[in-house]
Amino acid sequence: MQTSLPLRPANWFILFVILLALGGLLRLLDITDPPLDFHASRQLRNSLVARDIYYSLLPTATVEQRDLASSFARAVGRYEPSVTESIVAVTYLLTGGENFVSARVWSTVFWLLAGIALFDLARRAVSPWAALLALAYYLVLPFSVQASRSFQPDPLMTSAFIIGIYFLYRWSDSPLLVGEGPGVRSWKWAILAGIFLGLATFVKIVIAFFVGGAAIALVLFTLKKDFWKSKQVWAMAALMIVPALTFYILLNQGRSTEYFFAWTVALIKLITSTDFYSKWLAFIGSLFGLTVIFLSLAGALLAPPRLRWLLISLWVGYLLYGLTLPFQMYTHSYYHIQLIPIIALGLASALNPLFESVPAHGPVGRVGFIILIVAVIGYHSWVARSVLVAEDFRHEPAFWKQVGDVIPADANVIALTQDYGYRLMLFGWRKVDLWPLSTGLSEARGGNQDVGDFSALTEGRDYFLVTAFGQLDKQPDLKKILAQYPIAEQGDGYILYDLQK
């Protein structure tokens, strides 16, 4: 009797459930740790905005608490609508107060729901076994585990995007409706695609490159040159565009313009250097593995026609996206979170022939192949787990509360500190002005920190707080100037200089 890969739905469904459970478990490890494990400044920013919303809803909050929380939220700036922050704030209200768990649970739920859509999309183009491989990559890749559980808009944005392209694919693949006019397909899939792709773009506008690419590709693939005659196309376009257009252009034009000029216009010169492209490629290689990326690209080119159009359009969207935000392409890993499902689908296509060939081999080969797949998934799961538990940030809230407590009430403070002062605001309930940092971003923009500005920057300030000692070492002239001032308070990890003596 031959042993082969089980092909009955009941068998792959069991593995599907196991993978979802594994993905959820990995993301809920170390769940009570403060949100400093992955791009801390971005997670702290969302935490401060969620705090503001929470205290505005909390009936027992004092006027002082609301005013402070509101001032913190204004200080961090808002480029996107506070969708995830509002969900988390309401969860705080229902669960009895601020906590680090709520955001991670919600991000995990969003990611798992999108994983279901990703699997079903892949299953419709390739075999269930290749689709399971795509789901495994999507769930256990260490970068995926870290990024998808973080408190920022990107996990919800990407999850809504995945679900949206799933519904778009279902619309494209659905049969023509008899008697409904030329080219009319399921309205259900069309409306759902528009809603979720519109939600993704509303949550964070940068996904528009991918949404636009996917929509154009599948509409042209499905309707050809007569696409403009379809009411469904215009309905989907309206649902995708209007929410984001209303928020980013009509209601928040100033912030959107500021972001565009600060991150695109000011840094577009980077794309003229070959060094930019080598850094970009090396950076995504460190996240995904270059071999995996090129294998996924090959899978995109060899995929069944409908999936091929979709994947190629998404890669084109990624390229345009990268050229528009060049600095982030080699510095901000979470700006590549959208690549996770794209690479996963390409891998499913590339490796599908391999999975289909397995049953033709002997029992030893088949069992060995299964063991190898399990070992690879197990290894990446262990690495993801190890990354999460490697660092413990539970001491941070107490430290920053101590720093906040030593600053005299109503003092005017300037600080050389971590994460734009967000840690001090979140954990110490104190806001300070910021001394400029010496960073790669300032170098990319052509700026230099001039210590000759010390008098101007510290005018009217009572104290100078230092907690980022690595930054202080990068500015030796500043270090010499501060050494001339008396120390008002000092502890393990901070120094407070008195500028008035």
C-alpha cells in the first residue's frame, strides 16, 4: 500500500487549524512586556494616542489627566486616522484600564483573520499543500511575528489589504451573472473588496500603491478594455478611494502635505544613488532572505494567469512605493510588512510543482519531505519565539516614572532622550522639549547638529535631562558644555543638569 500526502479536505484543514494556533501562540508570547520590542517610538506613539482617547471616554478621569493625555497626543502628531488606537482605547475602558495586552491581542486577531483569507486565495490558485506553505511562511517568519503584533496601524492596514485582495480575486473569479448586463459578476465580492481595500487605504495611505496595482491588474484581467462600462468597477473605486481621500486630502491636508515634503520631496535625491538600491536589497534580504525573495518572484512569473497578474502588479506597486519613500526602505522594517503576504503567495506558486510531485516518490522520500517541512517551520517558530523572549522591558515603566518624579513640578526641561521623549510621556507622565539627535536621517537630509545653538535651544529652560548617553557621546561638544553645569539629580541611567546655576 502506497503512502502519499493526504489530499482529503479533512486532513489539510487540521493542519490549517494547527498553523493558525501556532501563529496565534507565537504572537501572544511575552504579551505583558512593554511595547519596546519592535520600533519602540512608533508603538509608544500609538500608546499615547490611545491613552488620550481612553481618558476622554473614562468618566472618572480628572481634568488634569485628560489635559495631560491630550497634550501628549498632540505632541506625537497624527498622520493617520486613529483606528487601531480607538479600538484599543475602548478595550481599555472595557477591561479596567491601560495595559500592554490589548493592542497585541487585536493585532494578532487581525493577522490571523487575514491569514484565513490568504490561505483560501492561494488554495484557489495552487494546491492546498502549497497554500499551507504560504500560510506557514506568513505566520511563523520571525519578522512577521514581531511586526504583526506591534501596536501601530500597519498590522491592521496589511490585514485589511489581504482580505481585500482576497475578495477582489473572488470577484474576478466569480461567474458572470445572467441577465445583469455585460461583464457583471458577484456584487457581494465587489462590495466586500471595495470596503476592505478602502479600509486598508484609510488606515494608512501608503498601501495605496499596492491597492491600486491589484485593482488595476485584476479589473483589466477580468473585463479587458470594457472595464469603464462596469458599474461594479466604479462602485469598488469609490469605496477604495473616498474614505482615504476625505481624511488625507480634505480633512488633514496640512499633515499629509507635511509628510509628503518631509519624507518624499526632501529625500527623493536618494534614489539617484546606486548605494540606495544596494542598501534596500540588503535590508529586505535581512528580513526575508534574498533567496526566498527571488524564488517568490519566480513564482509570480510562473503563477496561473489570474494570480500572475495580481502578484506582478503588487511587485510593481512595491517598487513605486519604495521610490516614493526611499529612506524608509533601508531603515524601517515595518514599512515592508506588506511584502509578507506577497512573498508567501509567490512561494506557494513556485513550490506548487514540488508538492504535486511528492506523491510520485517512495515512502521514504515522502516521509523525509514531510519531516523537512516540519523542521523548517519548527526552526522559524523557535527563532521567532527566541527573539520575543530575548529581552525583558518590564523594568522600563518604573525607571521612567522615577525620572519623571525627579523633575521639579512646572520645570521647563530640554532633553537628550530616547524615542522623542515618548517613554517619559507614557511611563513618567512628563513632557520635555527635545535636543536634536545625531541620526542617519539628519545626515540623509544634509543637516548637522551645531553646538553653537546651545544658548538658543536652551533659552528659558530650567534643566537639561540626559538619558540617551550614546547620543551624548556622539556630540562631544555638547558633553563639554553640559559638564560646566551642576547636576541637580542623578541616577542609574539619567542625569538632570541645572541650567539656572
